[in-house]
Amino acid sequence: MTIRRYPIWCMALAALLAYGLTVAAEPTRAELQTRAARAMAAGNIGTAVQSLEELRFTNQISVPLRVSLARAYLRLGRRDEALTEVQIALRSDPANRNALKTRGEIAVSSGDWSAARDAFADLAQRDPTNAGVHLLLGQALQGLGEQTAAEAAFNRYVELSR
């Protein structure tokens, strides 16, 4: 058996081609978004998080995707990471209703009724005709023991639900 010696430039070219093929095989933003959406729909939160994190690490994540990642983290019980993602989303888009709702839901899951009230009150101001928001606000107020304000929010919920 003979060992052939190749010039250095040949070896460098082969390495460069191998690297180029590896880079080309990385999934695109659209593929990662599709993978995440399919995984969420199938209830495979771990796979969805993995795809969304890959988007985040390559700085290709939009506000809606950040909110989706926050919601996925919340479902996995990873509240701190969920809160971080929703805070970043709100810095980019302070009026994002899904981010505001998610911020309130994170607060509820942590038992922080004051933060939940603030988030849902902010959302109710931005979307005053959304019945569900008033229900959430009423629950947060009830958690704080503010019965009169909770009843007003619940009444608004009933009024808007008709």
C-alpha cells in the first residue's frame, strides 16, 4: 500500500469545501420557524424551544417568536427564562399585546399578583374591548384581595362577552 502525498493547497481546498458543505447544511430561518411551529402544534415543547433558541442565538428572532419562546419556557416551568424573553420583546415593542399577556401569565404562575395586575391593567388600557383581558385582570385583582376592583373587572368581562 502506498501513501500518496498531496500538496498543502489541495488539503486546504478539501477542508474549505468540507466546511462550506457544513455551513450550507444549516437550517434557514424559515425552516427553523416551521420546525418550531410544527413542534408546538404537536405538543413537543422541547423541540420547539430548541428551534426557537437556535433562531435567537443567530439573531434571527422576531418579537412574535420571542413571545412564543417565552410561552414555551413558561409551559416547561422555566419562568426566569420566560420573563427574560418577554422583557426583551417588550423593549422592542412595548405595545405588543401577546407579550403583555405573557408577562401577566408569568407573574400569575409565580404568584406575583401585583405584577400580574400591572400587566393586565396595561393590556386592558391598550385593548379595552377584549373581554378575556378583563377576566384576567379581575383574577389578578382578586389575588390581591381587591374585591371591589375585581368585581368591576368581572362585570366588564360579562358586559363585553354578550
